[in-house]
Amino acid sequence: MKQRVNKNITVFSPFLNPVGVKRATFGLAKVFSQNYYNVNLLSVHREWEGLKLEENMKIIYLSTIFKRMPTKGFLIFRLVSLIIGFRTVFSLASYLKSNRTEILFVSMMPTIAWLALKFSGKSKEINFVISLQGFPRENIFRRVIWRKIFNASKDVIAESEGLMKKVIKMTGISKNVNFIYNPHFENQDEIRNKSEFVKLDYKYILGLGRLTKQKNFSMLIEAFNLIDHSNGLKLIIIGDGEEKSKLKNLVNKLKINSNVLFLGKIEDPFGYIENAEILVIPSLWEGLPRVAIEAQALKTPIISACKEGGLEEILMNGHAGIIVENHDVNEMKNSIEKYLKNPKIALSHSELGLKNISRFSLETSAKKYLTKFSNYF
């Protein structure tokens, strides 16, 4: 039975560009509001546009000055983030000082939120909860600043066990650091093809994601080049990004143009995921990628070249998918061939992933957060 608490949660998640993070954070906020929390979603850019709010939810604009500033492109995003981040420290501090808040829930830019909380003078009154996303690269700044921030936090919740272990090692703080898997679906049936997908008349391996250095698609292309695709096997890559030209040049160099298709960004790729022989995620690092969970829901076998972050947990340490070294092209090639030649193994891995997919549901994640919150009061 739900307990009426009538407490106020402020959600600060600036620049929610990654789709997975946006859906997860908003989904959690919805469930918080359904459990009698009043939820204020703070906006500094265009974070919550187009989303349907529950009865106890509202959007608070800290500023509208920067609402239409561009964020596309690595350098532009960093510059705009710096400018808006500096300005937001003061507007957020003013908000916290003037509005009643029991919980400040932060899933992006924890340093900005921490500074604002200090300037507001409300550090001792507000429960500061940090939800860590992705798989941040380690540097001196993060080690020093995050140590201070974590010490000032009520709870630090990593989106995966791997991320939790990384930040504990990075900061040396463990007393208030835990993990709760980010929710990636409210209802499992939502992970299905919503558009009319015409099944392709050839078999294909799929790579899906932003075409950036992190995603390491060059490794997938090089591994595919070593496979016998004389039977018409294709490699389809869905996504866009700054490495597109470089990857196309590699395909030209290897003379496999007729077997590699770049389809660009597709809003609803579920049909391609569901009908792929294999989804390959060759990334150098990842957090808890939504595409892997979507593939598990659609029973598509997965090969990952990323041992850091949450992918190893999604693939259950290699029992629900194959994990290879992220620079070993031959191991990737052998793993692809293993699935192609042994469909029973591929099926058993994908079935195990599907069987355990409830770990990433909104209901499971929100319940764990609400249990934590109930201990604050």
C-alpha cells in the first residue's frame, strides 16, 4: 500500500540529449509523482519538451535565455555547457533558497548542483541524491571534486554495478555509493517495431549508435571484412556522427562497399534489431546502453567488445551474449562466426537475456529508489 508522504522532489538533469537517460529520468520522476511526491522538473535548455506530465509534476524554467542555443557537435556542446553551467549555478541556488525541497535529485552535472546547493545555504536541509550515468573517463578533476561532492551527498546511485565500482575506486568513497539499474522500459511490449517494417531479403549483422570514436565501428567493419560474405551476408550500420566519412573511407579501402550499408539515423530501428542475425556493440566504453536491452527484449543475439561499464552485466558475464576484447579484431570475427554457425548457442544466450530483462524495468528501479527515499524521513 502506498504511503502518503507529501514531500517535494526537485529533478535537475540539464542537457538530457541521450535518449536513454532522458526516458529513464522522466520515467522515475513519473513514478515518484504517482507515489505522492510533488515533482518539479527544472529546465535550463529544452530538457522536458514534448513529455506528458502527471498530476503532481510541473516544469520550472530556471532561465529561458539559453533555451534555443545549439548543442550539436562535440566542441559546441562543451562550450554551451560551460556557459549555461556557470549561469545555472546562481539560478539554481536562488531556486533552492526560495522553494521548499526535501530531495534534490540530480542525474547530470552534479558539480553544478553541488555548488548551487552550497550557495543556497540549504545543504543541511536538502537530501542531495546523485544518479550517475554513462561511464565517465577518470581524471584528476573528477577524483578531487567528486570526492567532495560525494561526501556532501545523501546517496550516490550508479546506473550499474561496474560504474559503482569505478567511482568507488576513483574517489575512495563507498559509504553512500550504491547502484540501481537505469530503467529502460515501463512495459516490455513498448520495445517492438511501431512502423511497418519490410523484412529484408538478405541476412545481416547490425551495428547501431552514434558514429563516434567511442563506438569503435571501425573494429566491426574490419572484423566483418574477415568473414566470408560471399553468400550475401551484409553489415548494416544505423546512426550518424563525426566519424561517418572515416568509416566510409575504410569500407572503400577494404573494397566491401556492396556488403556494408550506412542507413543514417532511424527513429524506430526495432524492425532492424529484431531481424538482425546479431547486434554487435564494439564500443570502447559504455554505461548501460539502451540498444542492448532492446535487443534482449527482441531476442537478438549480442556481441560486445566492451567489458567496462554495464554491458558485461547486461550480458550476464558472457552467459547471455559474447564479450570480446575491444581491440581484438580476430576475436570479434571468430565470435560472429560462432553465432552464425551455431544458432542454438545464439538462441540460448538471447533467451537467457530475455528471461532476466525485468532487472531494467521502471517498476524494479523506481521501487528501489522509493525505498531509499522513505528512509530519509
